[in-house]
Amino acid sequence: MRKIVFMWLATFVVVVAAAAAPDDPDLIAENAFELRLAGRVEEAVQTLESGLDEQPQAAVLHYEMARAKLILLDLAAMQKEAEAAAICDPENPEYHYFAAMASGYSLIDAAHHHNEERMMELGRQAIDELEAALAIDPDYHQARYMLVQLSVDMAPEVGVKVGDTEPHVCLLEEKDPIWGAKARCCVVDDNEKKKIWKEILAEYPDDCRALYEAAEGLIEVGDLERATECLERAIEKNRESCYGLLRLGLAYAMRKDWDRAIDLTQRYILLEPPVALRAFAMCRLGMIHRRMGDEDKSRELIQKARELDPHVWQTFMPPPREIFVSL
């Protein structure tokens, strides 16, 4: 009997060891993700490079590399890796979605360089990737919303022809009213947007996602007081909603309401978000103090941000939430 038990245990150990083998792409990607969250993005990149040397067709490694490259603002590499992930695993809708996001960031970069031909190419690519994601998973509501958003906000600007967005909006409203509300807000004016979010909050007063998305929508239309109320309630229910404090702090800063902007950003930092986001928030505090005329405080905060993360995110808006979501 003891021999049988020993043999079973030995088999179990071998199976577990195989399942958790150090060359498992999922484990390598997860390790890189954790390194990136801790602010060790260069180590994350090295880990992924080693994995890709051995397994160049591992889609998950390309995907996580694309997310790491975005943090580094290496947009060309991000684009390349996002496309590789979608090519290596064409049936994964999430990879197509991220490839669309990568095309969007690359398009912004092309716009900065006044490269209109590249802008049109990237715009078309973003739409194609989203359509590919929806062909695989018609219930990928986030991808459908982004398709509506880009069709309205981006496509006309870069000359990309798209289909009618109304069927997509209606489908979202039917299947997921919160995503539907976001999509509908892409095609109406600010007064209608306020009405839409008022209706959503009345129908889903205790739904964390409704509170968070309403806050985001209300920030866009400048109703910062109601947005603050929604975020406070959302954070009580789900700490992940604290990301909205960054957006809200920036909105108050744009109004030159420095006290509110500082308070909200400091609150966010105290909630100990991932290092890249914490460093971004610290840097924004430094910029606020610079706008207030306190250069010494500004330099101190920006230096602290760089000590946290030498690759501190340099754009005005915070890094996208999607790159801090676990694999």
C-alpha cells in the first residue's frame, strides 16, 4: 500500500511540476506582469524576451510584451507585438482588441508627425481588429463600444469609411445597458449624455460598474460634483474604481481648482495603485504645483515620481486601465 501511495505522490509531483514548468508561456507572462506592476518594467521586458527566444509563437508573451512596451511609450514595438499576438492566436478576441488599442495609440503618434497616410492605415487597422474580435465573440461588449467610439471620433478625421453605428449601439443597449449608455453617449450632445447617465443611475443605483461609468461620463460633460459622488460610492464597493480619481483630479486641474485636484490625486496615491500609476499621479501633483508657482515643491514631487518609476508615463492622460488587468 505504501508503495502505491508513493508512486501516486511521485506521479502527482511530476504532473504539478509539468503544469508549473518555468518555460510555460502563461507563467512567464504572469511573472512579467507582476514585475511590471512592481515598477520593474525592464526586468519584465527581459523576462519576455527570453521567453520569446525559446517560444516565438507564444501569443501571450507577445501580448504582455505589447503592454510593457506601451508603458515605455515604445509605440512602434507595442504595435509590432500586439499584431504578433493576434497573428499567433487569431481566435483570441482579446488580442484583436488590444491590437486595435495599439493602432489607436500609434495613430495619435502618426498625427503628431503629420503622417496622414499612416493615420488612415492605422485607423483602418483598428476598425478591422475590432471587427475581427466581434466576429469571434459577438458578446465582447467592450470591443463593440470601442468600434462605435472610433467610428464616431476617429474615422471621419482620418478618412476611414465605416458602417452605420446605430445597430451596434442598439445591440449594446439591449444586451448590456451600461455599455449601451456609453455607446449612445458617443452619438448625442452633452445634455443628452447627462440624461442618459441620470437614467442609468436611477435604474442601477447600487451597481458599481454603473457608478464608475457614470462618473467617467459625467467627467466628460463637466459635471464634476455628480461624478465625485458616483466615484465615492463606487470606491466603497470596489477599490479598483479608484482609477477614476486620477481622471477626476485631472478634470479639476483643468479648471484650475488646485485644492480639489491635489486632494483627489493624493487620495489616489494613498490607495497604493500599481507603481506606474502611482508615479504618474505623483508627477501630475508636481505639474499642478508648478502651475501654482511652487517650483521647489514641483521639482521635489517629480523627482519622487522618477525614483518610483524612471519610465514615468509622460502623457497628460493616465495609462489605460487595460494594461493593469491581470492576464
